[in-house]
Amino acid sequence: MRANSCWMATATLLAAILLDGSTARGQLLWSFETGLEGWEATGYTDSDFISLATSAMGATDGTQSMVVETGPTYGWDVRSSVSAGDAARYAAFNAAAANLEGYTLDFDVSITPDSFSSLTDPGGYFLLNVAVNSDTTGFKQSLNVTPNLAGLTNNTFPISIPMASLPVSANSSFYQLNIGSNSDHTNGGGGEGAKYFIDNIRLTALPTLVETTLFSWETPDNPATTEVNEQFEGWVPGFHDGHVHSISTDGATDGSYALEIDRRSRTSPNFSWGSQFLISSDVDPDPEVEQIDPTLQAQIDDLVENINGATAIAFDVRIGDNFPYSGGYAKFGVHFTDDTGAFYDAEGQSFNGPVEGDTGTVTIPLSSMLDNTSGLTLEQAGLLVGTHFLRIGLSTNTDVPGFYQIDNFRVISEVSTDNADFDGDGDVDGEDFLAWQAGLGVGTTLADGDANGDGTVDSSDLAIWQDQYGTATPAAAAGNIPEPQTLVLAIVALGGAGLLRRRRP
């Protein structure tokens, strides 16, 4: 009866929330909308702090920011300490302390036209530093967390620092956050210093990641299909020369085999789209007739679904034995092309000065894979759903004619563990909203309304409830993360470049 009365009293609020599409990211700690909210000068002997206030400039969350005025040299300017009496902030820090690898400390730094206007000389560098303190860890710092801000006139920079580099102890009696600066500017004639603006300080729980293997070159060759070697899983030489393929036991990171790329026969070094996976479900050679093979189309659809649902592409690389020398560089890139003709491509990080046996993982975010014609990234546009053609290209870029092994070509996806089924009855409904409402600002567990597992009940949990409202079960219940799936692609009796008549430049 009491619950029904409460539901009727909050029905209007509930309806308004369901119509509001806003979401929140991270656990907000300070936004300075009610003043300095506990921030003060550090008072350390090496501090060149001048003044501290709130400001309407540099605000990125709400209408107020914290403005710090500081002198030159290195020093800690401002700090804030959190104890158990500050329940929401303390719980957020405590949750991060218990899982340092799973959180980042984030905030926004702004430079405005007022930042360096009163200085005699802005100098050559202006950098910010961050430090934390707790019971058993002591003073831990991360230096130069911003780009060089010296002389800028109007810029905002989002800063993200892994909590693993700012370790604090769980269940500490206090948590302290310090912000300082390092600069060579010259104060103004009246002692005026440089100003920087801080806002939207928050702790963000990192997403859970799952890897899905697309190619691992473990498919056995079928001796009955002499026209194709299924071990290559559809990979053929690319539209540039220089890649000779074989299957190797060297460099295998997923199973027993890897794809070996030998480019020692290439007459010139540098860049080559020398390897590609091609698949077309339209098997009629007449360009005026479309005959879709459902098996091939299903393989394309599976690949497109996995790629479009990912945040990054990754694969493992080993530098082959007898690599010519330990100087130079080796880089690897990927592209995707579908029926639209879009060409999304990017290179990964470089192996600088590689030597034989060097291994590493190349990771390429979809957000960096740009189609120069449309100007869109693969993350923005996605591959065409229902495309009948798909090409995946692999490039090498090196100044020596070496060879390499590639394995475990995969996508990396974010898996949500958010769960708004607070009462555990298998659905997300108004009763769960009431649980969240009761736990707002004081709760710490799932039953209290903590949907994202950060140890606090706040607006971010309400946003998750809103997204999951009306579902029979939570979108992704905590602890119910799907296992990675392996997609084995073998184009039986239809492999190689010859079957694919749709070519893209």
C-alpha cells in the first residue's frame, strides 16, 4: 500500500524522466555550481598560488568553473579533501580505489582570453599536474597531464588520467585531490599571475571490453578442393604488389598457426596494400544479373555486424626471423570497403627499430578510420548493412624488405554491465525507479539503485534505468558478459580473387 501511494505521487516525475533523452557520463565530483565546494589553496611551502574563485568563464558543466591564479615555477596550487561525511564523493573515490584499473579521473581545463592577458611574458610552457593522497599510499602524482597551454587564448581540453597512475587506498579515512602547475611565465607588473579554469571533475568507470576473433588461420586445408587452400581463410594478395602469403607456426597467438607475409620480393620499400580478404555474395558473373548466395551473404552479414558493433580493430604481429637489421620502422594498416565504395583506412602504431622476434599488438580505433570521400569515420558511418561485397585490406609500411606473422585479427567491443533491475525480479519497471529514488545520494549497492556499479546512486544510474525501462530483463546484467565468439571464415571451393567480380579501387 505504501509503495502504491509512492508510485502515484511520483507518476508525473516518472513520465517526465521517460521523455527526457539526456544521459550522464561518469560520477560527477565537482562542478562548482554552488561555490568552491571544498577546494582551497594547498598551503604547501613550494606553492606559488595567488588566488582562487569561481567564474562564469571556462564552464563545461553548468555555468560555473573554478579559476586558479598562479605564479611561475613548479608548485601545487589547490586541493580538496573528501571524508566519509561527504558520502557521495567518498563512495566514488572508494569504488575507484577498489578497482584502480577500471577508472579514470577526468576533468576539463580551459584557457580563456583572460588567462595570460595580465602577464609581462607568457613564457614557453604552462602545464598542469595532478596528485592524490590517502591513508596508505601517500602522495602520488601524475605530471604534465595537459598539452602545453602557454600563450593560448581560448581553448578547452578534456583530461583523462588512469586511476592506476593515481593509486589511492580502499577504505581510506580520507581522499585528497591536488592540482598544480609548472610554468616559466613572468607575472604582470602588479603581481598578476596566469589563470586556468577547471570544471566537471569526475570519476569514470571504464567499459568492459570483449574481443571477437575474425581470423586466426586455424581452418584446416581440405585436400578435396585443390583450387583453394582453406588455411588462408579467404586472404589473397592485395591490389598492391609485394605480399607473398604462407601459413606459419611462428607468431601464433590464437591457436597454432599465423598468416605469414613475406615482402622481401618487393622491389621498393615503403607502403603496400599487399593483402586482402574479399567476399561477394553475388556469384553471377553477369553484371546485369544478381544472384545472391545465402551462405556467403550470411558470412558478410556476420562480419559487418561484428565490425559495426566494435570500437577498434586489433591484430598481433611478430617480426620474422632474419629481419635485415634493427633500424628503420615497420607499420601496419587496415581498410574496409563495401558496396558503397567507401574506403575507411588507418595505420596503427609503428614498430620503431624492430628486430627479429619482436612482437606486439596493433590496435586501430574505428574512430580513426576515415573515408576521404565522405569525410566520415567508420565509427560514424558504419559499413553498409546488407552489403553484398566486403573487402578487408591489410597494409605494410616499412623501409626494409622484411617479413612478418599476423594472427588473431579481431574486433574489440564495449560490453555494458549496467543493470537497472534493482529489485532483481527480471524486469526494469517503476518499482526499480522507486528503489533508485530511495537510494539517491545514500545508496551504494545494486539493490539501492547503483546501476553502473560505481558505489554511488546518482543521475547516471537514473539514465541507465531510463534506457532499460520496459525491458523484460536488463540490457546487460552485471556478471552476465557474453563470451567472445570466434568467427571462422572459409570460402570453400569459391575462394581466391577469381570469384569476386566486384572490385573496388
